[in-house]
Amino acid sequence: MKTILLFLIIFFTFSNASSPGKNVTLQLSWLHQFQFAGYYIAKEKGFYKRAGLNVTIKEYKFGLNLNSILHEEKSDFVVGKTSFIVDKIAGKEIVALAAIFQHSPLMLLVREDSNIKDAGDLRGKKVMITSDAKNTAAILAMLNSQQLDLDDINVQKHSFKLEDLISGKTDAMASYESNEPLRLQNMNIKYKMFHPKNYGFDFYNGMLFTTQKNIDNNPDNVKAFHDATIKGWKYAFENIEESAKLIFTKYNTQNKSLDDFIEEGKVLKTLAYDGAGNIGTLNKQRLKEIANVFLVMGLINRDYTLDGFMYEYNTSNKNKIYLTKNEMQWLKKHPRITYGGSDWAPIHSSISSNASEGIAEDILKLILKKLTMGMSYEKQESWNKALSKIKNKTLDVGLATSESSQKREYGIFTKSYVNFPLVIASSSDVAFISSTDELNNKVVAVGKNFTAHNFLKEFYPKIKILALKNSDEALMAVSSGRAYAMVDILPVVAHKIRKLNLHNLKISGTTDYSFHIKSLVRDDYPLLVSILNKGIDSLSKDEIQDVINKWSSIEYVSQIDYNLLVKVILFFTIVIIILSYLQNRRLKMNNKKLEETLKNLKETREDLIASEKMATLGELVGGVTHEIISPLSVGIMGSSYIVDMTEEIDDLYNRHDMSEGDFKDYINDVRNTSKSITLNLNRTKLLVNSFKDVAVDQAIEDIRDFSVKMYIDEILLSMTSKLKQTNIKIDVLCDEKLVIKSHPGYIAQILINFINNSLIHAFKEKQEGTITISMQEINKHLVFIYKDNGRGVDLNVQNKVFDEFYTTKKGKGGTGLGLYIVKTIVECKLKGTLSFSSVKGEGIEFKVAIPL
């Protein structure tokens, strides 16, 4: 018998051990190095295993076609380049899961002593690049922007040997910033790098791909692999030395040194994160810009589409909630869920038999909106009735409760979505209660079977509990003297005291218990719990806090002795009077110094305005420069392309070998490319003209006549680089014929500061929003109204918005000078008036009136 038992133990042990998860394979695009550290970390740290995956990582072998490997299902996932865009447009069902490197490390490397100063100097030089135009598109685009094509350079087959560059066998070679330059540094050989991104061609690199078929057949595995991979990359870059040691020990097929891996990791980290600090982000607009380069190079057709190319649950769409196949099927079978709870304002309370409101209700609505779930409210006579229905499976969800062993017998709890302390309410003449033990042997009222009831019963058996129907009755018991105190959560107690007008009660202390509000789900609906938990996880702290703020205008005071408070106030009043008298004497004695200080302050303010003006100008320069590089590069490439086509058609004509089809193709290609050139050069012209006008006005404070609407358009065009990174729409309401005589430079400063203020403070990253700018002439005044529909400003800080150096975004782009400078310009420079108003959650409004 013992032998059989031992056999069974061994059998089940090995049976469990032999089920590591779903087997998947990942094909790398090169030999093992830090370029793939995130994948190694996800595997070795168990991130893949905990996600239910057994991942095999395959090192690159020379001659492999990564696209074929993916589509022949030899690997489930492939690390590749942006050239897969060409294959996607050609009809391959490729999906990009992530872009690990936001900026490609691929560049051309030359020795410093080669006298090659920029990419244009490579004409006639020996250059090692791979022959595949798709994979070297960024480098070819950079060369084309310098009016070079492959015929203008001596293309050599890439040997991947750095020694060929060192010895002079080649003048330049395609390399990775994270590899070859580090080796040259170790050999004390000076070098130069020509990055495509510095010529306007900023490609992604280290992209992770799979097929649409894999996503359709194994959506859970794909999502798990994506998430575990991103987790692995975050860990790798946060622990570069540890990751380097792992690669050095287990994946060092190139026999690199540990220091090589560490330095490689440091360089790659600078290329990985997007502007918001995320890893793996893909952006549709940027993918389109990359595709346009392939278009100009003739690798794709003009009518291309990138629909379905970007993974639905990529980092850039991280708030989208992923549901597994089983969860989606469950939702289809249960299109509408019922929920209910007790009247427990402001956490939850009934409005009618089929409607409710409160903190828990609003949070649930946020979750349902993201999940697109249907739910129906059913009013309950009491919390006990709701629990009974959940137990009997006639109610699906009990809203707003805490976890207990008794409820776990018939229900499953969701995650906590908000928590509050349990507080003690007593009559106003009771001193501060510093410990719950002070309630021993006293009558304490609670709602029957409420969390406070269970808490006191379990941990404070000496308290005489008076269990009543609800919190209202418990508070009334204290007010009438039937109970010494009552216990419930903070927002409920504060709300009820105010609502019931119980002026003889106050919050006298807190317990050592924090109430974590959850929902209780019937125990045969575990998938519903999983779905709701994903919804809870998707909520941001700001979203939850906004709900709490809506319902909880709570004034909670602890450890206050009001008699002592009166004495303290009286004492400090006397002290303040004495100090004020002494200070006034001192002020009178130093009046002259004060006048000098005010004079210096005025001069400082003038310097501040001038400095801010130059800072604004510098920002516009950077933004416009960035915007101009891309269309100019496309224009130059298009012109080069037309020259090449013309030479080809001319050659065919001279050899009498030109067909009618050749000529029609030539005309069509020239027409399309010319349109692209014209479009991009016109865009450049508009940018330069708008910047010129705004820049001149910033530098010169002259008064001149100008069209207000046209000038606003020029200002907004100058800010294109910043605005296009947001989802903010700007509406301009102004008569096209409105022409005024004023200081356009100051108008520009005001508008730019208003817009920057909205972008920094009013909207969350990638949040959609609207800015409205209205200009009209009324009674010889330019009336300028600026509005946004962002988060607004709290009432208690609205009087500080124009204060110097006041900001809520210190270290995050806010200096506290923008609106202060606006006020100074309007009132001191333009002799106008400025007003401000805001409603929390509904945006802001500035009104400026400038005499003309």
C-alpha cells in the first residue's frame, strides 16, 4: 500500500511538472546580444511561465528569411524591422505587436580621419550595406535626401566585420549604434555616425510581429506574450547590469565581454522609451510617415492602407481592456447583469426601483463604459435581502461591501476599487477618542451586518453593540442618547450627519480598520469577477479621485479640544496684533528701501517678459525646424526619383526601345511624385512664412495693422509640432475681415501661453479635448475669449492662477510664469483687462479686453 501511495505521489508530481504551459517560439533577427535582453529576462525571470507560456528563443542564422519563417508558421513571433510594412501592404497578414526601440540604432559608421563630414560626402565612397532596399530604407532615404543613390556610391556586400572599416577596406558601413561604436571606443579609434533620424527619417526598430492567424486562433497567448515581453524589457532596462550578466552567462554566442553588454544596454535604453516613459509603443501616424518613405522609394503603391497592422492592445492603447476568449463568450451568454445594494449614501443609494447613485455606482459606470457591458439595477429592501438573493442566485452582484469569511461561502469578491477608514461619531461634548478601546463597556450603534458591526463583534467583544437597520438609525440613536457612539466609514458618517442635520454630533476619532470597498458576485460567476477586476485595474487614480471628490465634500477634524482652540486663537491674535504694530513701524522706517525694491521689481519684470519671449521663440524654432525636415526630405527624395526615371526613359528613347506603356508609366510616376513634391514644398512654405511673421513680431515690439484671423492661423501653424502630439482640437471664431492696429507680438505671447497652459494643466496625455479662441472688436476694444473644456481649476486655488511661480505641475513642464506674464502684458503693456473663471471638470475661460 505504501509503495502504491509513493508511486501516485511521484506520478502526480511529474504530471504537474510536465505541463509548463503553451509552447511558443520566438525568432530573433540577429545573434544573441543586449538588443534582445527583454526576451531573455521574460524567460529567465519566469514572466512567460507565469503567463502560461513555454517560450523557445531562436537565434538568427545567416540566410534566414524572417517573413517566410513567420508565415510558414516556423515561429509564432518574430523580431523584425519596419520593412515588414511593405509586406503588410503587399497582402501579408502581419500584425505589429510592439516597437521596442522608438528610434532605430541603425546608422552609417565612418572613421573620423576619413574626412567624410556628412552623408553627402559619401559620393564615390565604398559603403557596406545589405542589398535589401526594404531593410535599409532609412539609410537609402538619408542618402537620397543628399541627392545620392546607389549608383553614386560603391556598394559593397556587407561582411559584418568591423575590421574592414578599421583597415580601410570600406569607407562606411551600416552598423548599430549600440554595438560597433563601443568596440571602436575600446580600441581608441575615433569615428562619426550618420543617423537617418538626423536627416528626417526616424524609423522604429526591434519590432515584434506575429500573424493575424495566430491572433485569431490564440488571442490569449498573444496578449500574454506581449505583456510578459514588455514586462521583461522594463526589468532589463531598470537592471542593466543584472541583465548583462545573464546574457554574458547564458546567451553569449558572440563571446563579448560583460562590459560590452552593459554599455550596449545603456545605449539601447536611450532609444527605447516613448515621450510618456512607455516601452513598446506604436503610433499610427508615425507608421504612416514611415510608409510614406517606402512610397517615395517606389516600394509600395499610393493607395496603400495600414488597417489592421497595429496590435489592438499595444502600449499606446493601454487603457483598452483585454478580455479572453472565455470572458467574451461569457458576456455573449449573459448580455445583462443585475446588481443591487443597500441605501448607504454617499457610497450607494436608491433613486427609484431601477436606478441608484453614489460613489460605488459611478465607479461601476466607469467600468461598464470601458467594458461595454449591460447591467440593470434592482432595488433591495435591505443589505441582508441583497445577500440572500446573491446566495440564491437571483441577484448577480452586490454593490459596495467588504470581504468576510461568511460571505465567501456563497460569493466571490472583486478587487477593491476604493477604501475609507472606519470612524467614530459621538455627541459634540465628547472629547477626542484616540483608541477604539475607549468604547469598551459603552453602547455603540451600527448598521446590522454592516462591516462595522462585524469588525467590532470580532475584535472588540467588550463593546455593547446596538445593531440597527442602517446608518441613519445608528446616528439617530447617538443623537437621542440611546448610544454613546456609532461606527461607520468616513464619507457615510460625514454625509449622514450633514443630511440629517445632527448638529449635536461630530466625528471624534478613527478605528484601526480601513474599509476596502468591493463588489460581491454570486459564486457561479467567476468569469464575471475576472471581467470586473480588469475593469477596476483600468481605472486611473485620477478617475477614482474625481468620483470621490464629486460625492465627498468632507470636513473631518481629529484631536480637537475646542476650549483649547479658543484659547490658542486668542493668544495668537494678541501676538499678531503686537507683531503687526512692530512691523508697521519698521515698514515706515524702510519706506525708501521699499520704493527702490519696487523699481527693481519692475525692471526684473521687464527682463522676465523679454526672457520668456525669447524662450517662446526658441520653442517655435525647434518645433518648426522639426516640421520642415520631413517635407523637405520627401521633396528632395522625390526630385531625385524623377531625375532617375527621366534618365531611364531617356535611355530607352535613345535606344529606340521605349514602348507606349513605358512612356505612360513614366508620365504617371512623374505626375504622382510631382504632386507629392508640390504638396510637401507648399507645406514647408506655409510653415516658414508663418514662423517668419510670428518670429519677427516676437523680436520687435512695433505696432502695426494686421488681420487677426490670419495671424492666429500663423501662430497655430508655428505650433504644429507640439499640437499634433495631442488629441486637442482648436476652434477659432473670428471674422476674416477683422483688421486691428496693435502689438501682434504681445498677442502671440498671450495666445501661446494660454495654449501651453491648457496642454500642461487641462488635459491628460492623449485625452481628447477642445480649445476655443474667439476674437472680436467691441467698443474700440479687441475682446479675446479663450476657453478649454479640460479638467478646470479647483475653487480654492482660482485666486492663485496669476501668481508668480505658482504651478501645480512643478517639474512636469510648469514654471508658474506663463499666466503671470500674460497678466503683466495685458495690464502693463497693452493697458487692458484680464479675467478668469472656471468650473471644476468643465474647463476654464480667460477674457481679455485690449483698447485699440
